[in-house]
Amino acid sequence: MKALKLLVKTNDSFAPLIARLTLGIVMFPHGAQKALGWFGGYGFSGTMNAFTQQMHILAPLAFLAIAAEFAGSIGLILGCFSRVAAFGIATNMVVAILTVHAANGFFMNWFGTQKGEGFEYHLLAIGLALVVIVYGAGKASLDNVFAKSVEKK
């Protein structure tokens, strides 16, 4: 019970709410591309194939990457186990930087002059995730409801 209390502990601040919703809303389309094939994505099977066959990522790790973006974004939007969701997304972004984007430099490829995207977007996502990991979900979250319920016990 103590671990659950620490996991859902939050406050009524707007700052983590803004960070949580921003990260969740921005990550949702990326997760939906990978999990459902929405927004021009490959869907679950196509993404698993690309991750495991082309990028040589182990299948369990590829699954976790898809889950972090899709389920994590939904968790953030709802404010449900927000620290876990934010940690998953932050981890995913660190791995993306180290395995793909660091070689392309800092900047995104706005003008098509680089061979790929840089990592500035990923750093922003990590920063937002860190706010949620440190401060919790904030106002208007299921975590806040859970925290108040667990506190009474």
C-alpha cells in the first residue's frame, strides 16, 4: 500500500497537469501510428516487423516501446499511473536518441537537408516526462482521486 501511495501521490498544481496533458496529447498520435496504424502508421504488426527485422530490436523491447507510447499517452491524458507512463515514454525517448537520432544532430529536419531527424523533440518529451515523474499527475487526474482514496485507508 505504501508503494501505491508513493506512485499516485500528487497535488492540485496546474504545472504537472499542463506537462502531463501536453506530453500525452503529443505522444498519442505516435503511439496510435505504431499500435493501430492510425495517422499513416504501420500498425502493430508492421511496427513490430520494422523494429525487430530492420532495427534488430528484441521483440519484448519493441513491444514495450509501442506500449509506452500508446498506453503511456492514454495514461497521461487520463492521469492514471502517470509516473509509470511518463517513465516509459522518457525511457523510450532516451533509447530513440541513443539508437537513431543522435547521429543526426540536435535539430529536426525542417528543410530536408539532413539524413534524418535530430533529437530536440525527444529532449522536450523527456523534460515534460521528468516534471510528471517528479511532481505526479497534478490537478484533474485519476492519480489524484486514487491518492485521496488511498490516503483515507
